[in-house]
Amino acid sequence: MRTNMLTLYEIRTIGFEALVRELGPAGAVRFIQQYERGHGDYTQERRSLLPKKSVGEVGRQILRERGTKK
């Protein structure tokens, strides 16, 4: 298929049909939802949601978590 001859609408339509064919309708929608623009200030929200930990604290937590999974 020569995609350089297709309009953007045609490419979008063919692409979505391929997604539906390979992932099913629900999977295709989930895939598309990953690329929506979103809103707000991600950096500010992230800082307010995540605890402030040093690299050492994160490392110790990882080792603790791995130790409990054995």
C-alpha cells in the first residue's frame, strides 16, 4: 500500500481498522486513550502525590520488597 498517496483521513481510518482487527474494539479504544492530551500540571501533581525519598531509601524499599517475595 502506498501510504504517501492517502489522505490523513484515510490513513487514520485504515490505522484504526487495523487496531480493531488486531486488538478488538475495546483494546483499540484503550490504545487510543493512551494518546489523549490530558490536562493540568503533571510535575506539580506528581510532586504532591509521591513521597519525597532519597535514592538510598528507594533502594532499601526495593530490597525489602524483593526479600518478601521469595
